[in-house]
Amino acid sequence: MKKLLATLAAVTCILTTAQVASAEDYPSVEEVQAKLSTAGGTIFPIGNPNVNYEKYFTGRTYLAPLTSGQSMGVGNVTFIDGAHTFWHIHHGTCQILVTEAGAGYVQLWGQEPVKLMPGVVFTVPEGVKHWHGAAPGKMMQHLSIMQSNSEVSTEWLEPVDEKFFESLD
């Protein structure tokens, strides 16, 4: 239960910027669910297009907060067609990623990428630069669990080198 709560808290950290695109630019939730069915399906809602944080991701993502108003935030994040985060750092909390469907990667600064497949749980230590998301051309869904309080923040950094990213799968 602690791991699940920690994963949910991590998703909460991802939600902190101004709206960049409109929901019309995203595939419908039904289209995403149909595509996810070939990648193992999902047990949590897809949520809504993640337009508020789009400028910190490559490609399209969807976010379904699974908790609110609690000390631990849990969110379901769906990455489509190779979408992934920019490099970023979570201050004041670790982030737990629980892979639900599809295929993806997480990479800590200075280390090799780690493949994310359904059932893989990965903890990003507090204060460590990292990125995560779907593998090139794939979809991925993970729970993100992090603490949620006034001392927690996310520092968004540069995009992942696309040539390096495309070489991963």
C-alpha cells in the first residue's frame, strides 16, 4: 500500500504549468483505450489530455489524478506514440513509477536507461535529475506516486536528446 501511495504522489508533481495546447489536438480517450488494449489494457481511467504540462513533454500524454487533497498524490499517466518527459528534478519527494501497460523507459542522470514494462516499479530518489515515458513509437501507462505538499516542487529542464531517445528501442 505504501508503494501504491508513493506512486500516486509522483503523478501529482507533474501537474504545474500553463495551458499550451487544446484538447482537440489529442486523440480521443476511446482511441487511446483501443490502442492500449493491444499494449495490455488498463485498469485505471485514461483521464484528460495533459495540456497544462504539454510544454514539458514530447508528444501527447493524458492524466487521471487518482487522489486529491491528500499528503500523497497518485496519478495515472498515459504516454502515446513515444511521448516522454523532459529531464526534470522533484524537490522534497521521491517519485515512484509503477508501470501498468505498454513499454517505456526511465533514466537517471549519469546512468543507463531502464526499460519499463508492466509490473516494473522504479523509484526516482528525491533531487535526482531524470526523465521517463513511452519507448519510441510505443504507448506506456504508469502510476506516479509522490508526496503532495507545499515543500514539493518540480524543476523542469531540457528535452531528452531525440537522437539518443530514438536509438533506445
